[in-house]
Amino acid sequence: MYKILEVEESVRVPPSKLGKNLEDAIFETIQERFEGIFDPELGIVLNVVSVEEVKEGKLIPEDGAVFYPSVFKILIYYPEEHEITFGEVVDITEFGAFVRIGPLDAMIHISQIMNDYVSYDKKNSTLVGRDTKKTLKEGDLVKARIISVSFSKENKVGLTMRQPGLGAVHWIEEGIKNKVEKKESPKPNKKK
């Protein structure tokens, strides 16, 4: 889930930035310090949105930098369990698919792809349903539910597509098209 958070923190502006406009120097310093970092409590910091407030700075002896108590907003991404997300398949393996959801890759285990026996077609690098003949390949857009999030040693996010309304976008579109065609097809006249 994407969120904008307001953060209050003392920002250390190094001597090399002290000749710049104060707000620009603080904005750049916050960008350098926060953008792209991962925090298990916050998630992944994607962008500094704005600097809301800057209070009077303080010098620390033998440092040379100025510390400005500041309030700023950051855009973060933190995947949450049960959240529905869209993504693009970036890799297919014999054990499942990796899907890019926002700034990170999540995994859909082969058992969570669809309600069908799924096999790996190594030659075409696709996953194929035995009965449904549905395929999943690199570049496919998918709609999935986050079922597990772990940020201990490695960032791991698990997905499922085995619930109604989930799956590769082209599967969902085909299902809708088939339902519409069924409703629109004329019903045969019953003779008495």
C-alpha cells in the first residue's frame, strides 16, 4: 500500500550545502538520506514529497554542519497482507512466478497460480493449466492478493491468484467476455 507519511526529524545539512537556499539544501539532504531506503516499520521510501516546516538550526561543536528540526512528507510503499495488487510477471520458474508490484518483486508459488494442475513449459518459459489451458508468461499483467509479508533477513512477499476475480488480466477479461456472450446469445425456442 502506498502512503504519504509526515515525519518530524532533525536534518543534518552538511557544510557543502550551506551556501544554497535553505529549503533546497534541506530537501536535497532529506532526499539523499531517505529515498530508496527500506525500514521494516515504514516500508520502502520512494520519494520526498515536500518540506512542511523548518525551525531554527543548531550548530554542534566540531561538526561543521547545521541541524534543522524539520517536518517533511515522504511517499512510502508497504505491502500489507490481504491487499489486492496489480503487477507484471518478470520471471517464470519451475516453482512459480515472480511479479513486480511497485518497487519490489513478489512471488506466486506454482500452487497459488490457479485452481488447476499447473506445469512448467521450459521451452516457452510459461506456466500452463492442465485442464483450463490457461498460460502465464513473462510480461503478463496480473491481479493478485498478498498472502504473506516477511521483512526479517530478506524482503519476501507471497501472492495468490487462486481466489475469484484474481489471475492474469487476460484470463479475467476472457471470463468477462464469455459471460457477456452467454447472456447475449439467444435462447432456443422450446417447441411444445
